[in-house]
Amino acid sequence: MVKVLVPLFTGFEEIEAITIIDILRRAGVEVVTAGLSPNPVMGAHGIPVLADIGIEAAEADTYTGIVLPGGAGTATLRADPRVRTLVTNFYQQGKTTAAVCAAPTVLSDLGLLKDKKATSYPSVRASMVVGTYLEDSVVVDDVIITSRGAGTAMAFALELAARFSSPEKAQAVADAVLADYQLIACGA
């Protein structure tokens, strides 16, 4: 079964994380949240979320992909050696490595975007080392999928659903939640 890891850290953007988790689960994808700190993990806007596991229990070998939400606490995500190791392992294994908002800076810091197309939240663009920076809502380049922010979270999550499930399933979920959805590339 497809299983996706979503790390949660103090200051994560709730709209991004919960939209990703919810849409993927609606598409039949098993999503495991991994807290960088003990439960509950506090979001950027004071919403506590219970992670399924601690990040130390996550191993890239047992997952199909990793999706990083962004938010005010992204510096914590960028600096965490456990996250850096996981992201590197996912990418090296050719597994989907996705990030939204400020979280693409994690991929950039690791050198994973230097020859790729990617996007991010506008305020972190200057710190991104990327082959081609785009301002599209969602950018897909092989196993790397990036998106801009909370306002693009639904399109990002549906693109991930197409990748991890199928384009048809992603469209069915989009129809069920009344989202205006156009497949970019995943699963096509």
C-alpha cells in the first residue's frame, strides 16, 4: 500500500498540513504524521495536532514519499538532522519528495533543486538555489513537487493524490470537495 510521511513541527502551517493529510486520505493513501517534538505539535496559529509517531521512528524505506508542509517554523524543519537525512534518503531512492510554502528551502539546502524546476513562498525565493524558479501554484519536476503556500494547498494536495493514487481518484476527490482541479503532470 502507498504510505506517505508528513513531518509536523512547531509552527507548521495548519492549512497546508491538514489539507495534504485530508486530501491524501480521501484518495485512499495512508498518511503518517511524524512529530519533531512531543505531542501535541503546535501549529503556527495555535492549533495543536497529535502526530501519529515521533520523527525518530520514521524510516524512508517504509514510505512511498514525503511531503513537507511549510509555515513560520520552517527554520526548525530545515535545521533538523533527522528531517535532512529522511529527505535525502527519499530523494536518493527516487521517491516523491514534496514541499510547500517555505519548506522547499529544505530541498534547496540539500542541493536537490539545483537542476530542477521549483517554486516556494515568495519571501523565501532569494534563499532558494534552483535550476528554474517558477511562480506557478504547483510545480512538478520528476520526483520533486513544490507549491507556493496555504492558498495553493488544495491544488498541491490534489496533485499529490494523483501521484500517490491515480489521476482519476484525484479528480473524484476534487469533485467531491467541489475543488476546481486541473491535473499538471502526476500520474498522467
